[in-house]
Amino acid sequence: MNALARSSYAIKAVGLAAPGLAGWAASMPVLSGAAPYVFSAETPYAPTLLPPNERRRATAAVRQAFRAAEDAIGGAGGARDLASVFASSDADMAVLHRICAALAQEPRIISPTDFHNSVHNAASGYWSIAVQSMAVTTTLSAYDASFTAGLIEAAALARDRAGDVLLVAYDASAPPPLSVKRPLALSAGVALILGPADGATAAPFGRIALELASGGESQCALPALEGLRSGNPALRALPLLELMAARRAASVTLRASGALHVTVRWTP
Amino acid sequence: MKPLAISSYTVTSALGRGRAAHVAGLRAERSGLAEQRFEDAQLPCWIGAVAGIESVNLPRELAAFDCRNNRLAEVALAQDGFLDAVADARARCGAHRIGVFIGTSTSGVRHTELAYRERQAAGTEYLPDWFNYRTTQNTFSIADYTRLRLKLEGVTVAISAACASSAKVFASAARAMESGFCDAAVVGGVDSLCLTTLYGFNSLQLVSAEICRPADAGRKGLSIGEAGGFALLTRAPASGSAACLGCGESSDAHHMSQPRPDGAGAVLAMRAALGVLAPERVGYINLHGTATPANDAAEDAAVTTLFGTEVPCSSTKGWTGHTLGAAGIVEAAFSLLVREQGFMPRSLNTREKDPALRAAVLLAARAQPVEYVLSNSFGFGGTNCSVLFGPAP
């Protein structure tokens, strides 16, 4: 536990993509409580970093991941050198639906593009192609705790590499009939770039320290955002993003697996 | 990375249940693959099925997790004293200090296929009531099942990076332990037969109608198998004992379903796994060796770039088939068995080595002590992972 208590991470960039939260910059006034939350459906998104062939083949979930990741990267460049962690509970349920529906009929014909898009790490693969990165990338799922699991992996990876890591948490809502079984209210993505923090490290979006905890999951400070938080695994990050937007030093607790939680202490 | 002790490990595949069945299969050069159909699949191919999965019962309190993939996990966990080894670690470290890192590519998708088939037959819009998405189809299901079955409360995650999934669990677990998120880790991988992968790989023309023949001049593609395997990783291995010494991960940044032909991504992963160990110290490489024309050529380019043409290597896909998300843990188990047995398996089913391949692919088994073994796993999305096993310093 000592290693945990000592570890602090600098947040270098933030990205956000959700209905009514179109990008981090535009969302800051909403997340800090300075402006009201107004629902607004997301417009279709064409990832700017993907080559045309891959852009054409990218699925809704991949686009959702890119929307958040590209918001975090901005025009900054340097994405090629970043290790990355992609955290998604369900990857692309529209692809899953098409494949399982096709296999339930004769003749059983699966689209080869659907098949290669069906892997959970599709977004990670497209990302490495988009930014021409040969660095470590990993893809994980922890159901509704996928953001927390991604944050743990990204923190461990940043410490291991002594370098910056891009974390992208994203999930796209399911088409029927899967939507009945896995009702995600909305599609969303959250991205963070974090690196090990020492006194000299620039931390334009503050610093976080992580500690394992046994309970007490935080809700959103703003009641209007609570439905978003519970409506998509990526948006379990919202209580943390609220602190960052308001630049308020405080802790939030996120659910991990089982009874395990993680307390994230944010400081400017 | 700091060396991690392999306190216990186990593997179940078409070769049988547990390590002894795998040693026997390797030594007898008896493949677990058979020319048979998986359920009502129509494709002519060979598959590596684990016998008896259909009749496995999960513990009653975990009945909601019932599906082919979790049944395979249940069988695999019960072999080689693994349950007891984890129970000991739990008593020593505390349930909340043992992490769970499980690789899978398709989790319980067979269950979803069955639900869709019933929906189609019934002509209804809805999936049947018995279909529980979270505990079967969702990628995390297998990790959650493993955690609950082992009564662990630590950090738990499913790593799903296609066919590198259960190699990457070693890297994630090592990082989490190093950062203090846990003191020990159960790593593993489980992937089970389903129509999605059979028809999916077939749509890419990667499934061979004959038994897979890695590195063969006439190789036609892969044979799909299913498997489950687990290892218990702890800190501070005793000097000389079997340890995980390094993990390397990289991306090809090339294509979603084709490896980078020059193997440059794989070279990065292998080099990172070696760390400071000189390549010539490696005594055996367990190749990813899927028997697709593209994989074996790219991997050969990578291996010869880093190791030259002398290090003995072979693919064990001829025994088990390509077990996809479980390939990493199955081949980790083979790598550990190679060290224990002082026995390097040949490339099974390889009749005539492709003259374009330059690596020292074993065409006959070799009895010889081996210290350091490297295991390769590569996957769709251009993801690469290599893991180094050897004696703890």
C-alpha cells in the first residue's frame, strides 16, 4: 500500500465526448456548475486521424473512442510516443448483433470487416494505425468499472514506463435486442493523458493520487449529471471530471471490481 | 521488471486436463486436433475441443455464469492443485491483495449465438429470458467468474487484445504488483469454441481444411481450438526457481488483421521481454506459429532479426490448435513444461519446412536442458506480446 500512497500522477490532457458534453473545453462550464446541463444528441463523428480506408471501416464504438481521444490530443502531436490503455465494457455491440444474427440464419455468412472489428481491441488497433504508434497498447474490460480498471492500468503503465499514457474509456449503446439485456442509456467517451508526477512536472489539469478503498462510491456533485454517470461505464469518471473543471481539491471514490473501490484524490 | 515467481500453474486444452496430459501429449506427439464439426457448424476443418465441457456444472452460487467459456474455466481451475494453491495465497496475502487478470477474446459469445438462434427460431424480436448478458457474453464475465470462484477481492480485469490477450495478462499483473495495487496475481486465459471465430476466420480465408501445419511450405491456415489456463504469480521467487522474467508489448501500426510483414513490431516486443538478457541466452522460442502464410512469415522475419537462425523454436498449435485469447497462457504453460522436462517439442504436422523461413524450426523433438524460454503471442489490431520465462536470479 505504501507504493500506492506515494504515487502521484500529473494529468496532461483531458478529452470528453457525450450528449450535451461536446468536448472538454465546451463542457468545463457545465461540469463546474457555471452553466446548466442541456441534453443534445451527439452528431456523427469522422475521426480526423484515421486514414480513409480505416475511417470507412471504423465502427460506432471506435468512433466514440476516437472522439474522446482526439479531443484530449488536440493539435498537440506527440501521440505517437504515448502508451495507451483502452477501457470498454462492451466494445461494439452493433457488430456483435450483426454477427450473431447472421449466424442464426442460413447460409451463415459473416462480413470479414465485421469479424476483424469484433475484437475488443479494435479501437486500440485503429489508434495505433492512426498515429503510427508502435508503443504498448492494451485493452481491458471490467463491466461498469471499466474506467476505474483503465485508470489503474494507465497509472501502473505510466509508472512502469516513466512516461505518459493515454487512457481512453468508451462505450457505445447497443442496438435492439441487445439493448434490453445491456441497457446503456447513451454512448460516451472520456480520455486522459497522465504521467508520473514529481515536483517539476507540468500538470495543467492537476494531479491525482490513487488509493484502494472498500466502499463509498461517489455520485456526481451536480444532480443533472448523475443520469449520465450511471448511463455509460466511461462516464463513471464524471465525479473526477467535476473536480477538475471546478479546480476543487477533493477526493472521489470510484467502484472497481466486487467490493473494491479506488479513491482518487485530485489537487490543482 | 522484477522477476515474479510462478507459484502454481495449470492448463486444459484439447490435449487433456492438466499439465501431465500436456506432457504426455507432447512426448507422444499426439495432436489434440480432430477432423470433426463443432456442434452444427458446416465448415470442413479440424478443431481442438476440450472433451466433456457439455456436462460440467458450475457451483450453484455461480449458476448465473453458466456458459461454455465459464465451464471451461471451471474445468481448468480444478486441475493441478490450482484451487488449493490460490487458497494458500489467499490465507497468506489476504483476498483483497490478490489481483485477477484474465485474457479472453470472445468470452461467452457461444451463449449469445444460442440466444440469437432461439430468437430466430421463435420469430420474435427479443432474446430469451435465460440469456444473461453480463455473466456470459460480456468480456469481463470470465474475469469476474474466476475472481468469485477463487474467493478473491483484489483488482480484477479482463484483458481482451485478441490472440495476445493471455500473454498480456503477465504484463498487466506485473505492473499492478510493481505499483502496489496487489501483492500477488492470478493470471490466465480462457477462450472456447464458437461459431463466431470459426465462420469469422473462415470469412478471412484463414481456416485450413486440413490439420494446421505451422511453418510448412504448404501451410493452408489455422485450426481453431479452445483452452483455459491459469498461473499464480507471487513476489520474490527463490533463486533458480521458475519465474516470469520479462514481458514485452508493442503494436504493428500496420493493419487490423494482417501482421506487419517485416516483423518490426514483434521484434520490439521480444526485445522488451528480454530486457538485459542477451538473445543468445534464450534456449527455445515457443512461436505464435498459427500456420497462416502471413503470420509464420512475419514471425520468422522477426525471430531471425533478433536471434539469427540458430535458436531452436517451434509452434505448438499443431497440438492444441489456435486457442485465440487463451493462446498466451497455453503457450506460457508449454514454455514452463519445456524447462521442467528438458524437452523441446517439434513443430507438429510440419512435413516440409517452408524454404523461405530461416529460423531453426524444430522438425524433430530435442531432449536438452533449457534455461530461458521466450513465448510469442500476436493478435488482430497488430498487437504483439512476448513473455520470458527462466530461472529467478
